[in-house]
Amino acid sequence: MTWQFEKQHTYPRMKVDLQVLETPLQIESCTAFVQDISCGGTVVFIGTVRSQTKGRHVIGLEFESYIPMAIKEMKKIAADVGEKWDVKRMCIQHRIGTLDIGEIPVVIAVATPHRAAAFAACQYTIDTLKETVPIWKKEFYADGSIWVSAHP
């Protein structure tokens, strides 16, 4: 079964696309969604499954989520971003399921009239997402696995 919640939301000044997917993320669709001729700054964050954590060799990750709550929390992040910065468009895609080293679990794209706001909004989004959105990560090693918190 594939869980895919794709919903475009319109906030007073911005358009938002939020997705939680079991399929590979589409960087191009995120960047295409945030294109806006009124924007001079577009920042894209691409999270990648890395091979090392705290000196341990990672062989893969698994992400689980309570998707309705994840989307609800992503909406809150988008609303906060819209209040703090002049964001015109925003896209958040997060992957669930088992991922190999090098695969992409999260893509965030933000477009604003000026670059400083785009950088700030993108960083706020990933930091807040990791703290508040119910998406849990399990790391797999050669000798076992462990569920890890976003911010140990």
C-alpha cells in the first residue's frame, strides 16, 4: 500500500505543497512547484542518507510516520514560515519506508523575493520538521539497529 498525501494549500501570501511518500522523492517537482517570477531567491534542502553516524557505519534507514498528524504539523510549519518571512511558495516532501545509503528522505524548497529570507525559512523548516513532525527514524548497522531521535 502506498501512502501519498499530496495537497496544495494556499496561505494568505503563499502556495504550499506538502507530501509524505513511500516512493522516491522528486527534487524536480519541488523546484518546479516553487518557481515564481516574483522571487529572486530559491533555496532547496536535500537530506541524504549518510553512511556514518557518530562513528558508526550505517547500512540503511527506515522512516515511519503517523501521516495525518505529520501533514497537520507540516501545515503549522508552513503557517509559521508565512508569518515570519515573505515566502511565496514552499514545498516539503518526506519519504517513509526503508532507504539505502545515498537515497533522499527529505526535500524542502522555498522561494522568496530575496535570498536571505529563503535561506532562513528553509533552515527553520528543516529544524522544526525534525523537532515536531511525527516521522521516526531507525538506523541499521551491521550489528543491529536503533530508533533515533531527531535531536539527541
